Amino acid sequence: MDALDRFDLAIMRALEREGRLTNNTLAERVGLSPSACSRRLDRLEATGAILSYHARLSNRALGHPITVLVHIGLSGQSERQLTEFEAAAKRCPNVIVCFLMSGEYDYLLRIAARDLEDYERIHKTHLSAFPHVVRINSSFALREVLDRSTVQIDPGV
């Protein structure tokens, strides 16, 4: 992918704040003609600089106000073990995020639960049953302070 210039970054900043902008409004905000803005937007999407457009839903509004960060240790790190664990994590609807990690634990999961009893169910029926799991360490989030989807784009660039 080519380097992003100030217009590309302006387009990305504007869409990150308000993803439902029309092309004409977006072009006006970033100082381009609608056709130039549309071409740049197509390129940003095609190169993967813009990954997707979606509504960000509230787990709390969906009845899952509890966030649990779970460190998982596996019995090994063979390709087969990692693949089998990741497939199981993808099948669990309460797993919101799954990271392969370096360090003491192999994976970090962010789980959404209705309450403590729901998390106990998730722990028993899913997490403990995931293949190759030997350690589970759960921490409950008391309050979300910040949740950005990406780094902040420097407006001076």
C-alpha cells in the first residue's frame, strides 16, 4: 500500500468519527471534489486501510454488561493446538476479542456476560472445554475507561 497523504488521513479521520457521511459531505469536509474523494475512498477500501463499516453496538444494551478479561494457557503451541483453540474461541458467541499473546499466557480473551452466573456457565461449558486449555485466569472489568478501535490519527499529518 502506498503511503497515506493528508487527504487520505482526513478521509479516515472523518469516517472514524462519523461513518455514515455521504460522499459529497465527506468531500466537502476534507477539501476534495466528490469524484476525487470517491476515488480515494475506493482505494482506501481496496488496499485495506478502511476495513469495514458497521454500527458499534453496546453489550450492555444487549443484556451483557459484564466484561471479563481472560488469560488462557495451553498445553502446547503447536500449529494444530493453536488452530483448534482458535476455532473453538470463534464458535463461542460470548468471546468478543481473542488475541494470541507472547508471555506467560497464550491467549487473551474479552468476554461479555449477563452476570456472574452467566460467566460461570461460559467458563464451565466453553472456556474449560476449549481444546488444550490448562490454565484460565479471569479478571472482571469494573469500569471501561477507554475503548478505541484504532490509534488516534494525528490531525497535523
